Amino acid sequence: MALSSNDFTFLANYVKNSTAIVLTPDKDYLVESRLNPVARRVGVASITELVAKLRTNPTINSEVGSMVAEAMTTNETYFFRDVKPFDVLKSELLPKVIERKGADRTLNIWSAACSSGQESYSIAMVIKEHFPALSSWRIRIIGTDISRAMVERTKEGIFSQIEINRGLPAPLLVKYFTKSGSEWKIKPDLTSMVDASVMNLAGNWPMLPRMDIVFLRNVLIYFDLQTKRSILEKVNRVLVPGGALLLGGSETTMNVSNDYDRITSGNTFYYKSKGGPQPATGPTQVARAPYVSPRGSAF
């Protein structure tokens, strides 16, 4: 049964209110393809019946609500995606952090909208491969995603052969992964570097540690202008003054936020925070609750 205009409007409003993702009418095919499996999991015969259940309890934390929200998020990712951000991380961003924070010896990197964790672990491999001096530093790579299922996958660090084949060089596979049946599991020296937690970029943010580098790639494209401005403003408050923000290749802060300078580095670019209202010490308060590491410590 085709999705009615009333049901599509309800779903589009629900998804926007819960995730800030904008669904235009031409995306009805996407809604149907992603929600038909959800309908089957819930045990109803159609998306119409799924919408009826959602109407009775439309909260994001309800079983149906969270399943719908997760289904409508895009979890496309792979190891060392687009390559250039990891090149600039290696050639410029990490050396600058090492120079700037040699006395402090802490490094905080946030992989926002981390999906199943390939970006977070790609960052960890760059550090391990090219910066042995950081072995004595306190390093925190924080991966967050709106999807609880994706966060659990990040914590597990287990990937299929197809996922391994997408972007991961063979020498790194041998060095950092062990075979687990038909899948591959990341070794503990990498999983120990990555914390993963559920977070809705368009909702209330937890209290995050001050970040040296933020990867916020290929996610702003799904939001309207107001949401983009709000997220970039909060990212600026989380970044240390002069900290680096990496966006997707088709994303920009231009005409969205004045809080960043665009920096060209080789054949790519990143955005440097101009600074802004920052607390004198400690983590940046952008919401009510502290960020709690899955290992139990609040930053």
C-alpha cells in the first residue's frame, strides 16, 4: 500500500522533531523502503499500521519511536572515508596539538555521527601508526550517534568482510584486527582508545570535554539552516580556541556560521574555531547532564 500524504506529513514532522532530519515529499520512496522492515519487526502489516501505532505514542523513547528514528538516519560510512581528512589529521592537525599541548599531554577528538565506528577507529589507527610520542598521552576519541544500534556496534568493534574491504589497507587489517568467525574484531589497544555513546546532535547535548578536533562529516547536509547554525554554534563552544572542525566535502560553514575560519591545507581544507564564550576551565556546558564514558567516568 502506497504511503498516504497524511501519513507522510506525520512521519516527516515526527522525524524532523526527533532528529532534525528534513524529509521532502520526493523522499517518500526512502521512507517506504526504510520503514517497511520496521513494520515487519513491530508485527504490523503496513506502514499505515506502523504510523497508527506511532500516533498513539509518538515519543522518541518509545519502542516504535526509536525504531522509526533510527531507520530514517543514514549510516553510510567506511574506513578512512574520503582519505583527505585523515591526511590533514596526520600532516597538520595532530602535529599542531602536540606542539600546543606538550605540557598538558591530553588529546580529545570527537567523531560526531560516528555510525558503526569506522571513522573513530580510523582516527585511532592514524595516531597509533604515525605518532608514537602520543603513547604516553591521555587520549580520548569520543564517538557519538543517534542510533543505539550503531553505538553498540562501535563499542563491539566487529566488522564484516565487506566493511573491511571498504577502505582498510591490508597491513592495518593484519596489525589491528583478529579474525572472529566470518568477521573481524578490532584489537583491545584500539577499542580502549574509543568511547561511544548515544547522542542526538539536534537535541540537548551532554557536558562534553573540551575538544581539540571535531569530525562532523556528512551530517549537516540532512538539516535545515536553523539546525545547522545551532549545531555549529554548540560545536564552537566545545572546541578549544583554535581547535579544528572537519566537515564533509559538500559541507561548509560559509553563510551558516561566523565562528570559524576556513584553512587550506594541501589539496583540502578544514575549519578553525575563532574561539568564543568558553569557561575558564573544565568541560564545556552545553546541556544539563554530564557526558558519561561507557567505562564509567564522567568527563
